[in-house]
Amino acid sequence: MLLQLYLATSNLLTHSLDSNRLHALPKNSFGATACTNGCEESAKIERFLEGFPRRYLGVHSAAEIANHFGLCQCLSIEPVQIELMSAPHALSLTLLTATGRGCSPQSPAS
């Protein structure tokens, strides 16, 4: 629900629609980079990214996406994953919750 609220607010403020979703990753996307760590892991990450807004790949680095994926994997242990990171002049909060279709970052933003 938080992701829906975030997206609706973002769309309203930017006057853009968020209908451009990931269904099959391009060859030069995160999935190709992850294959260096093992193609099986890459396939899992691609399934994790299925349905995400395309801009997610542009806004988050491969390391951040891998971190979100790792948090998602922990949802079977704890149904809510929270990560708070401090950077100079900013805080970053990532909140993941289990959903009916798997997991998805609810607010991976700085």
C-alpha cells in the first residue's frame, strides 16, 4: 500500500504515468551484470524485478538492487524488513513487506 501511495503521489507531482513496467529485462540491464555472480542468482533477481517500474533500474544502482533482493529473501524469516542508512546530509529508508505475489520494495528511496 505504501508503494501504491508513493507511486500515485509521484505520478501526480510529475504528471507522468507509471505504466512502463519491467517484463523482460534488456541484455544490458542489471540481470546481465548479476550473471557474473551466477546465472541462477540472476534469474532469481529477474523474477524479483518482474513488474517493477522501469525507472527503478535507473534510480537504483546494481548494489542497491542486490541489497533490496537480499532483504526480500529475508521476508520468509521476518515479514517486514527495514533498513535505515545514513549518508552525508541524508537518510535512506528501505521498507519491504510480504505481498500476495512475492515481495517488493515499498519505499526504496532516499
